[in-house]
Amino acid sequence: MNADKLNKLQNQVRIGGKGTPRRKVKKTSGKSSSGDDRKLSAALTKLNVQPIAGVDEVNMFKDDGKVIHFSHPRVSAAANANTFAIHGRSTEKELAELIPGILNQLGPDSMAALKKLAESFQQAQGENAAGADDDEIPDLVESFEKADVEDKAEDKKEESA
């Protein structure tokens, strides 16, 4: 082997100065979110948070009428600090999508949004019913007797020709 090549290889492996041992540097990839989870769990344990079992869904009602919906979340609570922690996948849905199942969860603010939804639904139904009646039945322009006489006259012309 060439002495120059050997020196280059030695310099690539050395981390520090001349007296340090030769070790390859392990490159770490991007940070994972497990560090954030650890910090969150440490903060929650400081608050004495206890897990709550048996929660099937969590709904958070927004002012604009939308609902943040968690299905099968992990819920923890600290009663003395009035703190709830909800872990899981969330989806933002319209209030109309969840109506039958969440009627018992609605408060006074959400009831106002529900009334608006019901009014808009009734108006839409009224417009559809009125529009459907006009489209299906045309207005009467002529009398039936006059049209029948004209049809007979046309039939006679065709027979004579």
C-alpha cells in the first residue's frame, strides 16, 4: 500500500486531534417524536393524571359549528388541576354528520347551531318541494276540447290526402 493512501484513510477515521483513537462517527437521522411523548408523559405525571378507561369517543364542539371527533381515544384526567389529556387520531366533521349519536352531548351553545341546521334543512326541503311541483306539472295553456277538435281536423286532412 502507498503511504499517502494510508494517511488519508487514517485522517478520515479520526474524530479529534492527533492523540485520539480512530473511531467512525455514527450519523443519526432526524429526531423522532418519542422525545415529545416522553416530555408530555413526564408533565402529566407531575400533575398526578390518572387514566380513564372505557371512553369510546370524545367530541369537541367549535364555535363555527364543526366538531373535532376522537374515536377510541386514550383519556387521562387530573381532577384537582381540572386537566384532561386526550390522545388519539382526530377528525374534523360537520355537526350534521354526527347528529343522531351526539344529541345528549349538546350544550346550550351547540343547541343554537343545531337550530340553525334544522332551519336550513327545512328551508332546503321547502325549496325542493316547491321546485319539484313546478317542474313536474306544466301550466294549462289551452282547453282540452279545442285541442281535441284540432286533432280531429288534422286526422281528416291526412285521410283525404
